[in-house]
Amino acid sequence: MNEAKLFRLVWLAFQNALRLHEDSQILYHRKSYPSAFFVSVLAAEEYGKMQMLDFLYENNYQSDPDVENQVLREIYSHMWKQHHFRQDVWSFLFGGSLHRKLPVDNLESLKQKAIYVGLPRSKRKINLRGRIIAPFDVSAKQAQKQITLLNDLLLERVLGVRAGYYSWDTLEVEGFSKKRFADRLMNRWTYSGRAAIKRFKKRYRITGRRAIA
């Protein structure tokens, strides 16, 4: 793949992650919590995809067909995209203490439960005696936490680039790391995790964030 095409993929994946992230907030405010949770996970997956493609771009791995093909296969895996999202939460926000609390294997299962009605399955067998699964079981709290996690991650990366803690070498993406974009993230979603609130206050003198329950 040529460099321009790979760059375009990174840029579009990032834009799409932002679009989905803001759509999830609209759904949350309309009290459509299952859909808000589902769309927020999709946004997190697009963020993870962007990171995987950016890895190729920044390291010039598009010149290595084996590495390129492996990454391009993995961007179609929900689990791999979720893994890269969680990895950035680990790296940029909270360290090991919060990582242990993040859904590891069941985020995909929770995403599916937020959109479909059905019965539980075990080893590919349907449990006819099991409790009916329905999206209406997804709570406002679950949706709020998922949206907040992604928003905190985006805020940390944007604020960190502005403060010189990080770099984001994909230049057009780095163009988002300006005050107006940080303001957009803070104003459209006013919640943050408690650990993130402390981090934002200490590092960036950001106050007034609302702690999630």
C-alpha cells in the first residue's frame, strides 16, 4: 500500500471514531442507553483501528508485506481493535490498577447484548433454560462509563500533545490537538472518571469535570 493511501486510512478512521463518539453522546442524552453503549464501543474500535494503522504509518511498515498484511487482517477483528483501545487506556490514563477493571474478553459480548435479543450460549450451544438477553438490560451507568472512558482517553491525548508530554506524528490528526478541539471534548461530555479528574487537575489545571458514579 502506498504511503498516501495508508495516511488517508488513518485520518478517516480517526474522523469516524470522533463521529461515532459524538453520536453515542446524543443517544445517551436521549436516554437510548443500549444504543449509546453499542455505538460507543464501535467508536472505541475505530480508535483502536486508527492506532493500528498509525503504527504502520509511523514505522514505515507498509514496506514490509508480512507486517502490513498481518495488521490489515487484524483491523477486521473486533477483539484486536478493542485490545488496542484498552492498551491506550492503560498507557495514557490509569496504569495497571484500572486495566484490571476493564472488560477484557467480554466487551464484545456486552456490545452484542446491547443490540440483540436472544438466549445465552455456551460452547456454541443455545441454553434454552437460560435467562432471555435483551438490550433493555443495559443501564445508563454502563453507557456513561463506556463513553467517559473514550472521552477521557481522547482528552488526555489532546491535552498531552498541547502540553508537550506526547507527540502524535500523523500531522493531520495532530491538527486536532488544539484548544478548540479540547474544548469540544470537554463541553460536549462533562463527565470524567475520578482518576482522570485528578490527573487533569494536576497535569493541566483542568477543573469542573463531573465525576461518574
